[in-house]
Amino acid sequence: MKFFFSSSFLLVFTICIIGCVNLVYTAPTKIGNGYSLIAIEESPDGGLIGYLKVKKKNNIYGPDIPNLQLYVKHETDNRLRIHITDADKQRWEVPYNLLPRESPPSLKQTIGKSRKGQFSLLSNQEYSGNELMFSYTSNPFSFSVKRKSNGQTLFNSSSADSDPYSNLVFKDQYLEISTKLPKDASLYGLGENTQPHGIKIYPNDPYTLYTTDQSSINLNMDLYGSHPMYMDMRNVNGEAYAHAVLLMNSNGMDVFYRGDSLTYKVIGGVLDFYFFSGPTPLAVVDQYTQFIGRPAPMPYWSFGFHQCRWGYHNLSVIEDVIANYKKAKIPLDVIWNDDDHMDGKKDFTLHPVNYPGPKLRAFLEKIHAEGMHYIVINDPGIGVNKSYGTYQRGLANDVFIKYEGKPFLAQVWPGAVHFPDFLNPKTVEWWGDEIRRFHELAPIDGLWIDMNEVSNFCNGLCTIPEGRICPNGTGPGWICCLDCKNVTKTKWDDPPYKINASGIQAPIGYKTIATSATHYNGVREYDAHSLYGFSETIATHKGLQAIEGKRPFILTRATFVGSGHYAAHWTGDNKGTWEDLKYSISTVLNFGIFGVPMVGSDICGFYPAAPPLEELCNRWIQVGAFYPFSRDHANYYSPRQELYQWKSVTKSSRNALGMRYKLLPYLYTLSYEAHKTGAPIVRPLFFTFPNIPELYELSTQFLVGSNVMVSPVLEKAKTKVSALFPPGTWYSLFDMTQVIVTKEPHYRSLDAPLHVVNVHLYQNTILPMQRGGMLTKEARMTPFTIVVAFPLGASEGVAKGNLFLDDDELPEMKLGNGKSTYMDFHATTSNGTVKIWSEVQESKYALDKGWYIEKVTVLGLNGIGGAFDILVDGSKVEDISKLEFETEEHKFIDKLEDGGHKKSMMLDIKGLELPIGKNFAMSWKMGI
């Protein structure tokens, strides 16, 4: 939730009153003269430890730090760490208890003899691991990272006189380092921002990382999250290689990508680089999430459809929304409240008139019995109110961020607030207790933590005004009414280098906590700012899980490296425009790379746009039905936009969400894979087809898993869509008789009437589906269909798939607990025989639930024969008289590239009762 006008508009307007400045980017000036490596040796843990000395000091952005410690280690076969910090003084780093990882050697372990003149340099300037190789040049110091298998340079920090960037610069509040890059490298990541050019990082666009309450309608601007990580895709002679680079640093930074180089300009902390060797995109994300934390397990119901709005004024409105979804026969699993349920917009409270406790609890008992769920918003600002228990207990426990020894005062929706300091262990305990107290008041099913960048309606050092009410209940709630003065007296409030905050080099304390404020143990907001949402997410996860020991569901706006280990994310305050619909795909795909696979955008747009919205909402639900997190959400000032508001959108929603609910077992299995390997639930096409360069910047289509492709309409008044099909056979998921076959990557024009979204299933896939339903609870208990997709008409072919089922209330998502079942599915067609079989791990859970397969659909067969056999757990099924065999010939959308049509068909085998949880095998001979 956020105010209607973007704060960037207000800030630009304010600055332009004072006097507009020229914000045009100019060529960067070289800042420093680099360092010399004067000593390096092996460290006790098998790494390298070195000592750097500044070559020639200057005072641009402050004095150079004279001595640096270099630490290099191959931490795993596919991960290399390069850590550079002050050799004489401890510096701020992302807390190791917040994001667990190996600690570098302490400063006292720096080469002891080096300062006595007994310098040591290794004879070999290369340090090799299994996949990556580190090498260095001593004077001026630079390093490179290469891939051992092909010698390709992945990172090279050297700077020639002609380069527009410096050698290594390391000052207290300004760190700079660069790398050369090949011009044909494709880069992804460096978020969070809204990228108008698509998923690829675009040369000369600004990339600023600093968590900010700027709505996602602002392009190329630092938004809610900070993810200083990029993935680099390169195609070498038709073979793709991917790797990733993470700079573990929470300070504000600008990253300049010029097409042939990339430069970091960071205003604090250390240079702590991690290199992940890949070489495939999936391997990169696997390695990355192994390091930062695997994505959180999600409850099954969270893959249902969610409805929210800021402005559901009372409980009867919520009840009416649910009733209208039922009447329209549109699936709905989760109903949300923005701050309407609160008393005076205060966290952990209920409005005594509009959402009285007894009535709300009765309502929740009713919808819980039906299988629905309920989530409410929570903002970090705690209202300053002596009669407010949460505030009183927070004050008593000393949990708030301080400024000069007193709780820092800000303003958000309740009025004057203090912000909890989630770096303080006492705050985490207090927060968990407040969640427990509220859960007793209203048994919610998850929490939506918003405004946690952190957002503040005021600037600087503020006091509560005397003689007037603040806020007074009239006008917009986001206008600052505290008495405030700017805080610029310290270097932490006004650093020498100005990152491009909010796209206009705004002060870094603008509309947030003053950056000279302090957290637990004296940590400055200046350093920890971008960790606020991450630390709140961890505390919220701990608090929710402690209530009933269930799997938590948390939706957070602010994110950092590792946030996906605890929470889902939505892309924030977008707008109901065609452009925002298109942009949403790139942002969702980027968060999959960041290790936050449970992600989506506000369907139909949060901010209102000029009507009519109807056509756009038709198209948006066709995209949003395939977001991992699928929610319709609207602003207080927006017209009503629930999916049932228009007959046409109702029809589109039934189609698209109907397919989503049939695909729930597939989506949930993908979430299991994400939890085990980091694999994004939705992903760019090049994840499956990495050797096809044409796919590297494709941002208008996406894959759900490896093999389901969504090709939506993203433009107004279009009834056709041009979709790029990688080589192979693609079957329409809405009509599996329809097929597209291509030998080379080709665009195809597809019919897309208003109610139609094109979704295709790729060859070699086995897809588990169910009948669907209005709720995940009922859809989950329906019989299964297994769809086997062979290459069209292939005499030789293979297909595979899998299925994961568990008790989704358990905190952990794994096998071995007696409450889960996993199945691998296999199929072959060879020598005129088709075989389909399963391999089950831990069958008990599925057998206890009574799940079974009622139908097997086989696509791409060149004929049907006889001699049909079924075995279950090795025993032949003798009576197959009740089975029905139906065939239908495939239809071609256009001519095959060879000019002919191969006769092939779809086979449905109905009437099966194959227990999920038992190994089965079926086979038959092919005929004509």
C-alpha cells in the first residue's frame, strides 16, 4: 500500500522549486591511483591472504585507506570468494548472523612479517579451484577470474589509461572497482528496478541499489529491494556459458554498465565478491541459493488466487467480495486486508466497529472451515500512543532505532511512529510476542509486511507538534505534519559521493530513517538501511512459525540478498497500464534469478489509470494466472477491479485461473524444486534453451518450470500474438490436439481472442494435472491426469516429469518425515512400443490421502496399437475392460518447415485408478 502520487514526483517538484539541476549523465572521472600488492601467501584455511598499499593518495570523496587486506578462497568447487577490506580497522559488513557464511581471517592474521620489510610474494600468480581460477597483477593491483574449462575471463579489474574507470579505489565512504566485459555478454539482475528495455541489463541505464519507497511505475530507479548480483550469459561458438557475480554489500551503490565494462561505486562497507561458475543458468541459481539460502517452502494454498484492496471498509465488504467470486465461479483462496481492519492504522489492532474481534473470528472460523485463508498488512512503524499496548511494550523493551539516544521519530499511516530495530535480539522476541498476541485476537494465516524499506512521510529530525493534531484526519494521510528539521551535520547524512537515489541524487535519508540514526550495538542506519526489510522478514518468519509450528507465509515489499529464504515478494505499487503489464514480466523473472521464486505483480494494476480498464484486466489475469504469486490488488482511489466486475474478465478469469488450478500439482512440485535447488518457478526461455541467443532478451514470453510456455497479449486491441518458438514440438495446453513444430527458432502468429491466452507444453515432458476447482483444498483432492508429450510422430522418444506431495502445514518441505511422497514419471517410445512408468519414494502419505491417476494423455504418437498391459507394484492388472481409449488427430497451426504434415495423434486412456504412491507401469504396441 502506498499513497497515490509517487514520492519521486513530489521530490522532483520540490527540488525544481528550489532550482532544477542538470541530471544528465556525464563520463565518469577517474578517482584513484590504485594499490600495490606487496605481500601475499597461503592462509591456514587453504586460501590466499595478501596485503595492499595505496600507490598515491588523493582526497576526492575523502582520503584513501592506506592499507588493505586481500583474502581469496575457493569455498566450493563452483564458488570463489574475493574479500577486500581495511587492514587496520574493522569495517561494516552484512552481519554474519543475519546471512550466515564463512568469516574471513581476522585483521590480526594479516601477514605479520610484511610490515617489517620481510615481504612475501607467491611465485605462481594463479590460484586454481575446480572450476574457477584467480590470478593477479601486483602493481597496480588488479585481479581476474577465469573459467578453467575454456580460459574465458569472467571478471578483470585492471584499468588501462584509456578506460573510463579507475583502478581499485577504497575510501571510507567511496569504494570503486570495475571489470571489463565482452560486448556480446548478456547481463541480468542488479535490482530492484523496473526495466523498460526488458530483462537484460541495458547499457548506460542507471542501476542504483538502495531500498527506497518509490513505486514501480518509476523506470530505471532504485526501488524496494537491493540485490547486488548479476548473471552473465555468453555464447561461445554456439555453446552457452553462464556465471554470476555477487557483491555482498548492503550500502548504497551505483552500478554503471557501459556495454563493455561494469563499475561499482559504493558508499561504504567492504568489497566482498562471490563468483558462481554455473555453467548453465539453472546451475548458477542453484549455486547462488545454496550460498544465500534456499527459497522458503510455501503452503499449498498460497498457489491459489488472492484478492486484496486498500479500501475494504468493513467486514461485510469482505464477505460480499467472497460471495461475488463464488457467484461468478472464479477461484479464490485468500482474502486480504490492507490497513482497513486496523484501529487507527496501528499494527496488531482491530477496528472496534468495522472489524470487531468476535465477528472477525466468527468469519475466520467459517472461511477456514471452507478452506479459505486470510492475510493482513503490517507496517513497521509503531504508533506513538500511550494507550497502545504494542507501543508500550516496545518502549519498555527498548526495541526502537535511536537518534542521539532517543527513539527516532517518524511519520507513517498511524501518525507519529518509532521503528523497531530488528538487528536487536530483544526486538525479535518482542515482535514475535506481538504476532502471537494478534493471532489470538485474529487467527490470521500469514502476514504482509509493507513500507519496510523503510518508508517515512517526513524528513530529518522531527518532533510531535504542540497545539495541533497530527495527522488531523483530513486530506491525504501521507503529508508530513510533524515539526522537522533536516539532518545534514554528519558525513553519514551527507556523504561525499551522491548515489543516484530516487533517480535524482536525492539525499539518502530522504523519506526514510535519518542515516546517522543508530541500531543495536551502534550500527549506523547508513550501513544497515537496505537490510531493514530483510531483518524484519526474518523476525516475522520466526514469530509466525512459533505460533503453531506451521509453515509461514510472508509477503514482503523490501528485499535483500537472501530474502527468498523466508518470504514471497510482490513488485510493489504498479499502475493499470499496458506498459506496467509488460514490465511486470521482467521484474518477476529477475526475482527468480535473485532466489525469490514466489513473486508476482498486482494484477490489473494498483494505481488507477484512465478507463477503460476492462480489456487490460482481461489480458492481465491471463498473465497473472501464471505468476507464482497471483493476486489482484488495488489502490484506495481506484475503481473496483475484482475479477467479477466485468463479464468479459469473468470469462477470461475462469479460463486462465481454471488452468492454473489444474496445474496446481505442477506448480507445487516446482516450488519443491525451488526449495531444493533454487530453480525459479517461472523463468526466461533461455533457462531451458541456453544455446539460442535470440532468447537472451526475450521478455514478452516466459516459462513455467522448464517446459510450459506462456505467450500473452501485452498490447491494446490485439487479437493475435507473435510468439517465438524454440526448436521442437509444442502442444497447446488448452487444446492438446493443436501442435506447432519447428526445426529452428521461429516466430509464429497465434490467434488470441480476448478470452484466450496461449500456453504450450514442450516435448519430452510429463505433466501432472488435476481437475481443478474453486479452492486449492478441493482441487487438491481431485483425481490426477498425467500428460505425456513426445516429439511429434517420433519413432524414438523419451519424456519425464515428477510430482511432490506433502502436508503443507509442516515447516519443512522434505522427504523423510512420513508426511510426503515423491514420484518420478518416465516414458519412452521405441521399437514400436510405448512404455510409461513411475518410481515412488515414500508412498505412505499419498496412499493415506487416496490420490489416484484417472487418465493418461499421450501426445505425438504416430499410431495406436494393442497388447496393452498395466502393472501396479509389479502385479499385472488383469481386468482392463473398464478402460476407455480415445484418439484424436493432431491439428497443425501452420505447415511444417519440410512442407508436409506428419500424421500423429493424441491418445486418452480413461477409467484408470492408479494409486499415487504405488509404482505403475503401462505399455502397448504401436500400430497404424
